Amino acid sequence: MSARWLRARRVVLPDGERPAAVRIENGRIAAVEPFGIGGTDLGDLVLLPGLVDTHVHVNEPGRTQWEGFATATRAAAAGGVTTILDMPLNSVPPTVSVAALAEKRRAAAGRCHVDVGFWGGAVPDHLAELPALHEAGVFGFKCFLVDSGVPEFPPLTPDQLDAALRTVAAQFLVHAEDPAELGAAPRSRRYADFLASRPPAAESRAIATLVDAARRTGARVHVLHLSSSDGLAVVAGARRAGVHVTAETCPHYLTLTAADVPDGGTEYKCCPPIRDAADQEALWAGLASGVLDCVVSDHSPCPPALKCPDTGDFGGAWGGIASLQLTLPLVWTGARARGHGLADVVRWLAERPAALAGLRRKGAIAVGRDADLVAFAPDETFVVDPARLHHRHPVTPYAGRTLSGVVHRVWLRGEPTGTPQGELLTRGAA
């Protein structure tokens, strides 16, 4: 590949935003120089590093009718996301063994528009397989402390969580809700009923259980999709005490509130649920203070019928929101309204997710990193049209919303996206 330059009057670099020219050579960033050097001029567009989404449910193999590598990664590329890490469920088989990982990699080979890595799963009957799975290249392990929603991925008890944390020195990602604090799933169209069944105490109590386990074992743990101010307070206290805990939140918690969810609006259902405006503002403050490390999509699509659109039944509907293509404009729209800049958004959507997963070549425009780049128009607006989304099923709670920020061009290792050119990543080699 011959060397070439991209230049922009606004380039978001690790040390701030400034005019710069970026030299691309053999898929990597070879130099970052002053703007005056020649090359392709991006005009008024801002050059960002490719985003990293460490929480994506691709669902292939086994539930490819829900989503798949071709459609999920096409949506990612359209949204400026150049690296995703696939969750071990809801594929069948889940990624809980070396054989299942091999099957997942076969399903993904030659079909990905962006780079893809894989998390492993920690479930009760496969804890002895964690070391071999880690050695095979997964980036860490996900587990649940509550019913996952699919029978092939059961939760861990607190004792099993301790055993898993002691089995292998790896990053553990935890869906932290306490089953003892959950009510029965209400067969109801009323969102208030569903929200009451999964109270903030379920989250904060489970996070406390996780923190205690991390303190005892010295393990590195990560709280997935944090939704409440109560849970945030537990994370903050644990970090002050020196526990190795990180945490993420998601665009739906930063963009939507319970007041936005209409009765019967099951396209808004997710677990933990979308909460009130006070929780939302606490999450934004947690991002600003660094208690929350990153924002990831928790892209979890399903066939439209599983959302129970005819009945609007929150108890029966699948819980998950598909937003992989929209993460950048959703977060940017909310961030700029609160006085944050693009450097903050890049930190939350690229730098810190890459660091969480140990993706040393991703997440920043810097010499030696992969030339994963996004040309972004922060002041352009658009209205979310489900027909223009690239994930498999056009179901979204954001339909009709006006958002700021349009992705114009995306490069993966220096090449424009648009074909299945993504690589399958392994821990330690990415």
C-alpha cells in the first residue's frame, strides 16, 4: 500500500484538537504533522479515530435471524465504529469453550466490514474451560448474576463468581443485577410496571457483590451497562478504595428517560431499564468525573415479533436496543448540550474502550496505531429513519429523533470501508 496523507483543520489527537496532517502507510499511522503538508484535504470535516465498541451482540451463529456479522459490522462502519468486540451470547453455541470460539470465528470469517474481537463466557458448567479459552485469544469473560434471557447462558451464583475470578487472570465483565431484588416480569403495557420490577437496588446490590468479590480475589472487573445513580455511587466508592473496577454506560441511558417511554413502547425495553432524568444526569456527571470509563452500545437486536409490537407487553418482549450505527451522534448530541467537546466523546467512545480491552493499536490518532479514521461533520443534523439503518431489523426507539453529527467517510487501516475487509482480532495481537 502506498503512503498517503489526510489533513483536516480539526483533528482530535490524544493531546487535544488541532489542525494536522496524518500520514498513512501500510495500514498504520506513520506520522502526524502540521496541517500545511499536502494530501487529501477534508475541508470542514473533523478527523476522529475510529470508534471502539466493546459491547455488541452479533448473535451469529445460531440466531443469525436476529443479527449477523455482515449486517452488524456494516452498521458499525456506517456509524464510524471500526472495531467491535462480540459478546458470547446470544449466539448458539455461546462462546464458552474453545470449540465454540472456533465456530464463532468460522461464522465471522470474510464477512466483517470492521475489525472484530471476541469475549468469552463464564457459565457454571464451563468454568474449568476459562484458561484454555483465554489462551485461545478471547479478550476476557462475560457473566451474569441474573437470568440472561437465554437458557444456554445461565447466571453465576456469588460462590461461582468467586471461583471464576480465581480461575484465570483476565478481565471479567458482569451484568450486575441481583435476582433477589427483582420483581416478576409484569405482563403489562405500562412501562411504570416494568420499571418497578427492576429497581435501582437490584443494580447497586449486585455491584456491591461484585466489588466484594474483586476485593477478595484481586481480579479486574467491569460493570456492564450501568443505569442508575445508586450503582454509580457503589462504583465510585470501590474505586476510591482501590478495587480494580471499571464501568460503562450506554447511549440509551444518556439519551432517553422513563418519561420518554410510552406505554406499549417495547422498542425501549432493555435491562437494566431506562430510568429517570436524575439518573441520566448522574451518568453524565460520572463520565465527566471519570468514574464511568466509556460509552458502548450494548447493541442487542432481535426479530421485530420478539418485541411484542401487537400487544406492547413489556414482560414478554425481548430486552435489548439496537443502536450500533447511532452511538456517535446520540452521544455527541447529548454531550454538546452539556458543554462537552469532541475530545471528551473520543475519550469515551474510542480511547477508553480500547484501553479496557487491551487494544493497543486502536482508539487514537497516534503514530503506530492502526489508521482507523472517521471524517465527521459535528454541526450537521439528521432525522433518524429506521429504513436507513444497516442492522438486520429496523426497530429503534430513536425513530424520528433529530440528532447532531453525521459520519461522512470511514477508513479501516487506511482503506475506505464498504467491503468485508475486517480482521478477526485476538487478545495480545491487536
